[in-house]
Amino acid sequence: MKSRKLNEVAELQFDLLNLFHKNFAKAFHEITYGPYNLNKNQKRAIMLIGKKGEIIPSVLGEYLDLHKGSLTSIIDSLEKEGLIYRKGDPEDRRKTILSLTEAGKEYRSWLNAAIQAKVSEILDRLDEEEIVNYQESMETLIYFFKKLDERA
């Protein structure tokens, strides 16, 4: 029974990812105007670093699903643009911490507003009850993803 359910969940997870990318990931691609010409992963990095406040590169790489070489390129390019900065971890000299600069915070705020506008445009196809159901479903998914993260 559990094995069958796990197989069904795996299929649903795959469907979820595909449909999410089809409907929402394009919002990142469609936001091509603005003060910086960043790619999708650079934008995701800015959003995540801003949400976390501070993050170490290895954790950022896990969230973005990037290998070290690709991650280093993204970090270097964002630092060169003046959007992030690196500082040493006072508790562990071997670690580096990433944070947004003031320009990075301003860009993140602008990007967040642009993304919210795109998402609102997409979700406007749903009626109010469906939007509430969607929100509740997202909250449930996030709860379980965090629970899985705790057990890793």
C-alpha cells in the first residue's frame, strides 16, 4: 500500500513541477526590462538571498539546484553588478556569507513587485474561491516541504 502511494505521489510531484514551470516560471523569463539584465537563476538568487537576509553559498546552491561552478558564476556576476556582497563568517573563517547590497535590496523590491504583478495576472483566471483553495494548497505544500527538510 505505502509503495503504491509513494509511486502515485512521485507522479503527482512530477506533474506539479511541470505545471508550475509551464504556468509560473515564465514570469521570470517575461520580466526582461528593468535596471539589470539578469537571467532566471540570478533573479532567483536575488529573491532568495533577500528573503533569508544572509545565506552561505552551499545552501543557496541547494535551493537553486546548481552545482558549485554554476553557482560561483552567478555569485561572481551578482557581486560584479553590485547587487550582493560576500563577508566572512565570524564563527567559522572557512565560510562565506552572502547578503544583498542596498542596490540589491532595491532591485529585489522592484523584481518582487514585477513578479507579483505577473502572478496576479496568471491567477486572475481563477475565481475567488479557487484562489483561496490555491493559497491553502500552497501553504500545505510548504508545510510538508519544510517537514521533509527538517528530516534530511
